[in-house]
Amino acid sequence: MQAEAPVGRSSSYDHSLVPPCQSACPLHMEIREYIDLISQGRIMEALHVIRDGNPFPSICAHVCTHPCEDACRRSQVDKPVAIRALKRFAVEFGGDRMIELEANTTHAERVAIVGSGPAGLAAAYYLRKLGYPTTIFEANPELGGMLRVGIPQYRLPRSVLDAEVQRLIQIGVEIRSNTRVASLDLLFEMGYKAVFVTVGAHQSLRMGIEGEESPGVVDGATFLREVNLGLRPSVGNRVAVVGGGNVAIDAAHTALRLGAQEVKVLYRRGRAEMPADGSEIEQALEEGVEILFLVAPSRIKRVDGCLQVICTRFELGEADGSGRRRPVPIENSDFELDFDTLVSAIGQAPQIPQDFRLRIGKGSTIQIDPVTLLTDRPGVFAGGDAVTGPATVTQALAAGRQAAVRIDEYLQHRYPALPKETRAALTTPLLPRTIELVRRVNRLDPPVLPAQDRTGGFAPVELIYDWKTAIDEARRCLRCGAGAEILFQDKCATCLNCLRVCPYEVPQLDASGTLQIPADQCLACGVCVAECPAKAIMLRKPYDRRQVTEELEHALRSALQTSSKPLLVGFCCQYGLFGTGSLAGLWKAASASIWIVPVLCVAKVEEEHLLRAFEMGAEGVFIAGCGAQCARENTGQWVARRIEKVRRALATLGIESERLQALPTDGEEASTVQAVQEFADRVGRLCLTAALKREVRK
Amino acid sequence: MIVAETKPLDEIWRSIAPYSRVLILGCGTCMTVCGAGGEREVSFLADALRMSQARGGEHDHSLLEYTVKRQCDAEFLETFVDRSREVDAILSLGCGVGVQVVADRFPDLPVLPGNNTYFMGASSEWGVWDERCAACGDCRLADTAGVCPITRCTKGILNGPCAGAKNGKCEANKEADCAWILIYQRLERLGQLDKMRRYYPPRNFRVIPRPRRIVNKTQVSTGGNDGQVSV
């Protein structure tokens, strides 16, 4: 057994499991990592992690449907972490607008992208990064596809989209807007070696009822496109929207903003079956939209410039193929409603030009090889809604990224590489006992514009977190899959310390008497790491990129160069309060030079760290936790225990035990600063007394 | 398990004072479990000594740290023979057994104890150990329902209880349960109260010859190699 710092002590290894949020994300983003950085107030680093996994984080920050939150295991305890809103916070505060991209052309083969939706933009981004001259062809005057013509401005401000497009232009993507591609052959004749078809799904499905062609009836995609391209169609006072998806709800929101007095959504199933995003439905109801469930139009008649819509009531029958209960019309339940405009938004499908000569499959989508993304024509790849049917922005971005990789392989004559994931995924839910022991913390959602202020215009509905709320929300993350493991099983003396100290009762003895720390239950608090007498336990992924030890060395080295006043070292919880750097004011104020060693939870401070601080010349050492905001109830108990032990050692060496203190913190800045100041004064007096005693002895 | 406690730092400090290069040797078994000499304690002690040195400025020790799986078997000690050549003394954080085995293996080095070894015991909760066995060599636990009167009765009497128990606690130690009351309760549960009524004659501890040795080897003739076994 080695006694030197084991290899595992370095901060580079990663034994963590892929958390459920990351598995659920089409882009496979390192969500746990950036949420943790946000919780420490390291927003720029968080943004860096976000940008690593997402070409257009600012877009996702606004419109992502956050499948990660649906997978979040915090929902087993209370509610999922508000991941998308936190990403938006990181994008807004982390300086995303300042980031400039760079790309060099290293290949001669030109690639054409047909369509500039999220899939096309992402493919262009990654192809440029790979060094290919890339051209985007877009039929509309402006880029963005559904981002531009489908998603209303109050969800995705156009400035955000424009900024991302501008960045693509900066890295040399050639843009051909107002250019509808009629034939792929032409592109190959123009010298393009590969084509990525991502034309989206813009064709609304027809309701198939009498009177659908009447003036005043418009399909959802066209309606949103017109509004989003700057037209203000007059919708009259009474508007009906048919459908229950996001397009329907967006159309309802938009109709209100165009001045409609009365907006009714007709949906043939119930609330539970509605595919639209829950919070958007809530917002629509707040704004005064009325949703009629189990109702669908069966006939439309235009009388005197007004639409008479005959509606039928439905009831829910057996579950159908999609798992939702099939609506069955109730006989003789027809009733009539009058509207000025009816928007039908019951679904969309791609419309692929015949001249592309691509094999079309179910739902008018392009058929592709699921691995290579190749269509039946050589050199032609496809992705996005054109392949999947209407899906999410994030899925499209993932398809675009995948396409860039596949096109690169195709052009370089490489065999398609299969995705390499070396880490196992965490799929199991939390056990009831673990759930019981996790501290409940309410989810904090970002503020939204009050309902009465929303309908007046197209201003963004959702506002941004303030700094403190964002950090508090980020701290709710349970850090699934990054917990402790017995890294050196041969050292483990099976002393059962970990089993006895774990606040979540996670470690278990297996049938053969070996201790196991189930990776799917451990929540990475680090108490057992510090309490293991054999130093056999490590966190699967040291969160702090620099460990406490390294931080301490760094602080002490810097301190030795500058300090003349007595040196104090404070181990401060990096979550919450201290994450925002509010202790910085102490530097000037205190009568000592104070060096803060940031730690991720004071339960991770080991006795050795305290001794090391004294060894390097600290006159006083304090530990300050985050107080009541802590993720656990009894963190202070561990701190107290370790302080007690070190104090005993100090006492035998003639060092006053008052020089080591845990400061009571209630998470408030002012009282913490005061406590540190008092501690500094106390240590100052002790130093003085000690100096006097030395003089007297001489 | 053997339970020990690290000696006070000043005592350790005095004992290593004459030696400039000291190897602090931990033990990965009992001493790790009882928190007196595992890898963490080794580095805690080294840090504490270094700190004292850095602040006192009088001594100049170089401290090496090493932890073996078990100090009481000499084979484990072979793993650091090379290092032992670079030091002037070994400070063992093993139990008394460990210290002696280490001393035996390294005849040319002073081997200093860093722990006070107390007893054989069990942990009743995290961080608390209680003595449970005195290694008397004549186990009577069958008669006393699995509660040892030698270690758990302050007086060590074989025919208890004495008359001094109050509220189930020992008169000599108000924190300790009276072992004989525990014995009575367990025997009652087991329906073996007749064992209480028996008289157990006193034992003569004097006749135990120290050091004791157990030979657990079969005496096999080691003569030929013809596959014949003769006992």
C-alpha cells in the first residue's frame, strides 16, 4: 500500500456515471457539470462547459423543451432542477455575447446545407469547425428556419438568433438566403461534394373537415410564419385555435398579441394528454386564453364575414398506438361557436420537393440510414424535422452535429465511427430511503412578465434569474452519478465508518461482507471521504477542478509573498454566499490578511488541511459554511468533530485552541463579515500576547 | 479487534526527538478500524509534527509516511525494506503486537510506539469502543449467556452480581451497565436461570504462563519425498 498521494488524488480522473439529465439530452450536454459551476458562482466556466456541448446555447436557453428536467431525479424528492432557466442565466451573465468563434479552412471539399433551421445551423457550425467551406441555402429572406418563422418572438428574441447567425458568418459560413433549392443535381454541378438536406416540416396537416378552405381559416405554420416575418395579419376579435401542441399554444398567445379579445383553444383530448409544454399552457391560461377540452370542429361555415364553427364533443376511449387515449366523438353533442378567425394547428409534416429525388417514408419524411444519415442518394445527407417529423430544437441541433461528423467521415473516406461512451449511464431511480433523507428545497423558477404586460407586445415572457436565486436553484442538484466510491478496495479495512457516517444511509455491506457504495444512490457529499481512516474512498469526480489541498497551497504561497499582517486562512463553502465573492470586501477591512480557501461544502475539509494551514504559517484558521442553505442538516457536526480533534493536537503543541474556529454563519453577508472581523481581532490579541511572552522569556 | 489510541503528541515528539529521519508506519487492519493508526492517522500525525516543527523551529525531522496492511505479520513489512534504509527510526502506529514484530524485523533500527494499546473490543456506535474480552484463555461465555463477567464486570467476579448495582449500573462506574444484571436478563430470556444458581469456583490466573503460544501445526515427519504420509 502506498502512502504517498494516491493517483486518484489528482483532479483529472473521472469515474462518474452519466447522470439521467445528460442521457436525456439529445446533445448529451454535461449538465451536472455546468449546474455545479453555476452553484459556485463560476458562471463563465459554466458557460464554457455549455458551449462545449451546444453550438447555440443562447437559443436552447430560451426554447429548449428540457427533456433533462423530465429525467431529473430531484423530481423524486420534490421538483426537478430548473436546468433550462439556469442555462439561460449562465448564457446571459457568463458573457456569451462576447465569445468570438474561430475556424480555419483546412479542406477543399465544399458542403451545401439546404435549409437553415437549427439542424442546418448546427451542421454549418460544426462543418466550419472541421474546416470545410460551407454554404447555407435558405428559401426565406432570413436564416433560422422554424426558429425564425415558427417560434414566436416572445419565446426567442430575434436578437438572440441574429447574434448566432452573425457568429456563423464570422467564421466564414456562406449564406444564400432567398434561395430556394430546386434540384440537388444543380448543387453537385456547382461543385459541392456533399449536401445536407434539412428543410424542416413546414406543411400543416389538414383537418379534413367541410369548410376548411373558407377565408378566415388559416393553418398554424402559415399564421406563425406571417407574424414572425413581420406581417400583422388581422385576426378579428374572436379566434379559435385547433390543436393541443406547442404550435397551437403559440398561435393562441400570438393571436392575443395581435389584438384578439377572445381566444379559444379547441382540443379533442384532455389536459393530461396535451403535448404542449406545461408552463406554456399555464401562461396561456393566465393571459386569458380559454381551452376547451374534448372538443373539435366538425364543420365550418362562413356567414357574413364570420365563421360559424360546428363543434363536436369527445370522450376518451381506449389507448391508441401513441399510448394516449383515443378520443371518441359523442353522438348528438354538436354545438356552434362563432369566430372571426380559425387557426388549425393539428400537426405538421415535411414537404420535400419531388426534384430532390429522395426516398420518402412515413409521414412524408426523408428516409435515411440511421447511422450514417445518408439518404438513398450518394453524398446527400438529411436530418432535422425533415427526417423525424416535427421535433424539438435540441433534437435538430443534435442531428446537425451528427451530420457534420458523418459528412466529414464521408468526405475523408473514413468508416463511420460509433459513438464512444466510456462511462456507464445511471438509470436507476433513487431508493425510498434515500429520498426520505434528502433535504427538501423548493424549486425556484425565474420570474415571468406579469400576464397583463405580456399580451401588449412580443417582449420575452420569461425574465432572467437574479444571481442569488440562480445559485440557490443550482444548489438543488443532487449530483447523480458523481458520488463516492471505494477506489482502493485493498486498503478498505471494512471499518464501517462510511456506513455509519453517511447522511443518506447509502453504503451497504454485501453478502460477502464487502462494503459497497451504490453509485446510483450516493449524492457526493464527501463526508465519508474525509472520515475514511484508510483513505480508500474518493469521489468519482472531484468537482473542484482543484482540490482543497491545491487551493490551500495556492492561497498560502500567495499569502507568503504579500503578507505583513498576521495571516488568517478561512475554509469557506463555495456554494451560495461565498460563491458570489462577497467576502472579498474583507481584504481591506480586516486587521489581518485573510486568505479564503474555497471548498465545496465544509464537510470536505479534512483535519490535515487545517494542520497544513497552521504549518504554513497561518496565525488563525476558520471554517465558514453556508449556514441554513446547506444541502444537508448536519454538516456542522462534522466540522465540529474535526475541529475538536485538531484543537487537541494544537493544545499539546502549545497553540491556543481559539486560533481554530468554526464561524457561525447564517448565510448573510454582513454578519459573516462581522464574525470574521471579530475572529481576526481575537487572533491578533493572541499573537500579541504570544510575542510579549517570548520577549519576557528572553 | 484490538483497540488503541494515539499517544499524546508531545510524548511522540519527545520520543522521536533524537532521530532526524523518521518513518511513520501505519497499520491497515485493527488500527485503521479503531482510528488510531490507519493511513489517515499517519498523515494527520505527520502533518501535526511538521506543523509543530514549522512553528517551533527547533527540530528538523524529515518524516516519511507508510501504511502496511498488517504490522503483525512480518511478510507485510518486506514492502518497505528499501525505505527503512533511509531512516533513523520507525514510529509504529500499530498495536503493541505490531511494534514488536516491526522491531523484530528491523533489528538495527529503533522502533517507537506511537499508540497506547488498550484492549480487545467492539464498536457500539461510530467512534465509541468498549472492551469485551480479556483473553483469559478459559472462556465461560456459555455459562454467562454471552456476556463476559471478566471484562464487563468492574470487579471481574465469577459469581455475581455483587450487592452494589444501582438502577442497573455499576457502583464503581455509573456509566457502565452491571454485567451480572445483563447476564441475568439474558439467561432469563433464554430460560436458563439455573445457570445463575450454580457456583463457579475461582480461577487461578497465576498459573497462566506468559508469553502464551499456540501451536497449530500438524506434526508431520519431513523425511522422505516418496509421497508417503506418516503421522
